[in-house]
Amino acid sequence: MASRENGSRMPATGIRLLPGSAGNRGSDSMKSKCMNPTRSNLQVLLRRVCLLCWLAGVVLATVFMLVSAVSAIAREHAADTGRITLPADRSLEDPAADNGPLGATALYPSPADRLGFGVARGKVTDYDVAPLKAGWYYDWSLGENPAHPAGLAFAHLLTARNVNWDATKAAVAQATRNDPGALWLIGNEPDNFKMENTFPEVYAETYGRLYRLIKAHDPAAVVAAGGIVMPTELRQQYLKLILDAYQRRYGQPMPVDAWHIHNYVLNEKRGVAPGVPPGICVPYGVMPGFNKHDNLTLFSNQVVAMRQWMADHGYRDKPLIVSEYGILFPQNLGFDYYRVQRFLYDTFDYFLTAVSPTIGYPADANHLVQTWNWFSLDETHFVGGGLTWGALFDPDTYRRLPMGNAWVDYVATRSLTLTVPYSDARPVALRLEPVPAAENGSNPSDEAAASRPFFYDEPSPVRVRAMIANRGNAAMTETVRVALYASVAGGSESLLTSQPVSGLPARYEGSPAWIEATWTAPATATWQLRAVISETGRSLAINRRIDVNLDSLAVSPSTHPKIGPGETAALTLTATVENYGNVGVRNVRVEFWEGGPPGVGRSLGAVTLPELGPLASQEARFVWPGVGMGHYVVWAAASLPAEVPEDDLTNNQTSQKIFAGGQQVYLPLAYRGLCILPCQEEDLVRNGNFETGTLEGWKQAGCNVVLTSSNCYYGQYCVDVGLWSCIGRPDHEISQTLSLPRGSGALLSYAWAVHEADPRPKRIDTLDVEIYSSTGQLLRQVDTLDNRNEDEKWYTSYADLGEFTGQTIQLRFHAHYREPVHTTHFYLDQIRVEVCR
């Protein structure tokens, strides 16, 4: 399938756009009657006059647009932050004016809450972000105590690779206390070899540990899995490998509160970021070319594909978050201000309106995407490249840039439909705390008794505290009643307290309210605590949870102790055991095994921890004597007494490999899932870069095709297949015969540019990229360029030719001109057909 497209901005078939979407705007193309050919001499004369007039208009319009672009660039670092004035033909539209709020649902009564941005360079408090009217942001950090300017929610991000677990545990405990009920994103492009480059098994293991850690501290937290660069077919395979690895590791389906993805349109080719995902053993995937980076059809198709994948794997009822997207490429590659602005507007319209009754999120009126995050607030030169127009603010002056002004214009012209005032009182945290000494009957000077957690099999008085906050964008003036309930297995729900709450400020603008009650936890029965807003039914519940987590297993002196032939040594095995439950437990047994998991390997011995309080951590140390030279796999397994019911047994074991030897010899390692292509990549095209200074290897037909050394894509030479001197000769081509190895895969790529094209807004001159059989039969029309593709810039297109492996084909570039005098020049360079031998 050819990678170039016809530039259509419509979304995928079967996805409905609500009224007011970009896909319902109609065509802006002009169809001039004076362009129709005629045989009358007078009409021919009139036609030529019309053409001259039209050309003059084009020249004037071009001058006007250049002046506008220069003015926009000048405004980038202007002293004032006033809104830019757009040309009349690029005025803002308000598609929602007559159709109600765009994107408003019961889940998002104010659609602006869906809008987000990423802070790449500075601190969010450095900028005046209030006019953006956004709902959330993140800065690619864990964020122990995040700022919430202008009522912005914060998304916490944790990497999926090389986690510093000690630091992460402490930071998560602090962050969940400061920012309860928040969104947690796990992974920042784990599929990108230039970013986290994480194998599926590693992501699954890390995600499982992080998910349990976050939920232990904040059951209301929303944990989002994924973080892939783009949901292409290859990267959906990568996600499926993660699901499978999680099932193998933990023995259950992967728990996911939401999925988050980046949604860039980029090439998938080994060695070029983002590359092919780890664990996927193919040389390439989709190859749209950088000129399709902002193609809304490809963009929206990826969203649909991800939603379909979620539905196919049982996750339709989970939110989809586009946690990063935008334009990464600079102005010198063709992504000027207006192009980026149009992409911003089109994608906002798409996100606000795209719904599907079969794959959309039911809780959000079947919207495909719940929230999205623009890259970025303040990155003006992505990865050291040229000027990128996506930044909303200047990171040096903190002033708003043209794209920031465009964002403000978008939300301002839709203020009645995007920013709907509302209040939303809800319980955001429900906590159990020790009862102070003065209330629990202990000696007030006995600090241990005053702060002692309660344990299983001990009825204990505890303080139940509920945090009530307003997550709406407007202050709550009315009074609501909050009730705390307790229910015990085998009994009915009882009311602990009911208290009025009033005057809550808008989200993050003031202090929350707290209500509390004292309750005696039962000794052994299961229980649930619930906080409920009586008027709205908003509620938050926590259940009794007993969950021992065996976090890690360390070996000292090291996992590579030096033990010579005939020698033995004693190794200390240290297992870190954590209680991820909200009830303390006693007599935690940690048993150590060698050669296999419990019941399979050889038992080395056991250690018992007398007690382990809620969210507490302890180390179980065991000395393993008489260890000789060799390879070992040691296991640790934690268990509770038989009468104590544990809620999660999937995280009670861990293992460690040990090599004991006289000296260490480092050899190349083969990681499970590591992709080593069983072939050597080879380019079959002879002289595809034309750097021989000749057309050696190419066959010419029709008018002579000439080399040029002017403004080529790469190197000194490229080829021009459109010549002024070829008057009356309409067809010209170059071709090359190639034999594609069987079963090798084959990728065609070629750089092209269209210069000095016929200016009329219809197809006049064409360049066809074609595949023929060795007998001259047309097998496939790969692509067609024409005079309307003129851009004065070079682009690269790709096509998968894998269907022709094992065959001899002819690759043709065929130029055709409809009229005797032709002006369009089609330039070609860097033609390659890469295969694996």
C-alpha cells in the first residue's frame, strides 16, 4: 500500500463527527470556469487572458501570504502578548455556535477540562497559563508536590525502565498524600529506542510493581498504561506482548484504569527514531514520510485503531488519553505557523467531536478520546532542530507566542461552549489514622501506643477521615451533606457521621473540607468504608486489604561473588517485604529456595517477621552457607498464617540470579525477546542517489532525462524528469529492473520535489510511480504526483513492496504532460529498495 495519501482531512470511515467538526466544513477549493478547455479560437484567447489574470492574482496572493508569514515570525518575540490578527481567509470559525457545547458530557460538563499541555523547559508557574482555559498539564516528572495554577490538574509520570525503587517509593508516598485521586502515567515512549527502549517483559514487571505501589497509597488514583509513540500495528503488537508478559508474570490480566498514548505520525524504521518497538523483529513498519506528520486522516485512523484494540482486548470501558502530540518538525521542513495552527485547530475539533457507538468510551457518551495534551507549552527548538511553531510560550521571556495566541483565540471564540462553569464536590481521599492517645484510653505520653496501627485479629479504634474537594471550575456556594458509612461482612451498613459542607472554592484554589469519625475496626471480618455526597451520590470507598508484597531480593557481598574452585562461601540473602494493605499482619514467613520457586526448588531456610504494619516495609535476612562455585537462581516467597486471608497472592515471590566464580568473564548477552534480524539489509537500486554523475543503472524512455546539481535533496546530483526542451513530447521516464529475494520484505523509498509547476488548480502534469512485471504488466500504481504538489521543498515517500518478493519487477518513474508546452519539473533523488538477505 502506498504511503502517500491524497491529503484528505476526513476521519476514518464509520466514525461519526458531531456537528461542528472539521470534517463537515466542505471544500474551499476554487473551480474557475475559465479553466475549461474549448476548441473555439475566441474561447482559447479568452481562456489565455483568464489564465494571465489568474496568474497575476496568484502572484499577489503569494506576496500577501509571505508578508503575513514574515509578520507572524516577527511577532514570535514581540513585547506584547496581544492576540494576533489573522488574514481574512484564515479567520477563526465557531462550528459549535449553533450546535451546543462541543465535547460536553456528564463526565466533562466543561469540555475545556479535556485540553492539556506539556511543560518541557521551565516551570508551569513561570507562565500566565490562565487564558489557555486548559484542564491539565504535566512536565514529565513524578511531581511530589505539584503546582496547580489556574485550577490545572497535574498528571504524574513514572518511567518504565531503570527505576530507582527506594526513591520512587518515598516520592509516591508523598505525592499521593499531596495530590490524591490524580492521574498517573506509566511509561514515556517505552517503544522508542531513543527514549525508554523497554522490552515488553520489563514493562509488564515494572508496571505491576508501580500499579500496586500507587494503589496501596491511594486507591482512588487513576493509573494509565501505555505511553507508546503512536498506536500503529507494530506498536499494538508491542502492547499485546506486554499484556501476555503480565499474565505470565502475575497470573492474571493486567489491571488498567486508563490507557495513554502519544499520537505522532512518524516512520517506523530500525535505526531512526522512534524505530521498531523492542521485541518486534521486523526491519520496518509504517513509513508515511515526514511530510505526512500532520495528516489528519492518518492521525485520526491511529486513534480509531487504538480504540479498536482496546475494545478487542476488553478495555473499551476505560478512558483513552492522548498524553502527547503536536508538531515536532521545524519551519525549514515546511511546518510553518499556519500549518501548525491549522493542525492544532483540526485536532481539537476532532477530539471534541469524534464518537463511535461501537468502540467509544460509554461513560463519556462514546467519545473516542477523553483528554489530550499538546506538545508543548515552551519547546521552541525540538531536539536542537530549527524553529518549531508548536510552542505556546517563549521559555526565555515567558511571553506568549503566536501559537499560544492561536490557542487563546480558539477557546475565546468558543467560550460559551468550551468553558462551562460548574462545581463538583466529591470525596477525593478516605484515610484511616490512629486515634490520638487522649481518645483511645492509652497514656498520652506513650507515643507508640498513641500512633499504633491496627492489626488483623485485633479490634482497634481508628479515625476515619474523608477529604472533600470541589473538582469543578467554579466555587460551590450551596451546602451539601457528606455521610460516612461502615459495613462489615454479615451485617448491614451503619452511619458513622453526617456533616454539612459548604463554600468549597474552585478546584485547587483553596483548602478542602475534612469530615471524620471514630470507628472500631473488627478483628477478622472484612469491611468497607464509604464517603458519600448525599445530594449527588458522588462516593469513594475503601475495603479492608491484606496484601504482602515481596519487593526485591538482594545478595551480598554481590550477585557475582568471587569463589574459587573447591572453595565455598556464605552469602546473605536479603528480601524486602512490604505491606501494601491497610491492616497490619503478624508472623510473616519468608522462605528462601534455590533452583526453582517454592515447591519446585530446594528449600534453604526461612525467616519470620513478627509484625508488619500497614504500608510498612522490613528486610528479612538469611545467611546461606557453603555456597560453591557455579550458577544459581535463588527465590524468596512470603506467606501469612493460614487463617489470615490475603487479597493478592501474585506479588509474593521474587528471584535473583547469582554467578559465583573465581573471575568474571563478560560475554554478549541474549535478552529474551531481543530482536536480531536474521538477514543483512541491502539496497537493490543501482545508482539510486545519482552520485556517479551519470544515469548508470537506469533505463530512459521518451525525452532525455537529465541530471542536475542544483538544490538536490542529498549529495551533489539528482534527476529532473521535466524539461522545457521537450516540446511536443508528453511522456518521459526512468526505470530499473530489480530481482527481489523471496521472503525478504522490501521497502521502496524516494525523495521528490516539484518545482516551477503549472499554476492551474487541477491536474495537468503528472509523475507516476509504478511497479511492472518483467513482461511489462502493470502490477501496482504506487503513487502519483502532479503540478499541485509544488512546494519548493523535498519530501520522502515510502511503499511496502513485500508482496513482490521472489519476483523480478521493473520500477518506473513516468512523467506525463497533457499540453505541448509544459513547465512542471519533477525532481527525484535517493531512490532505494531495501531488502533483507
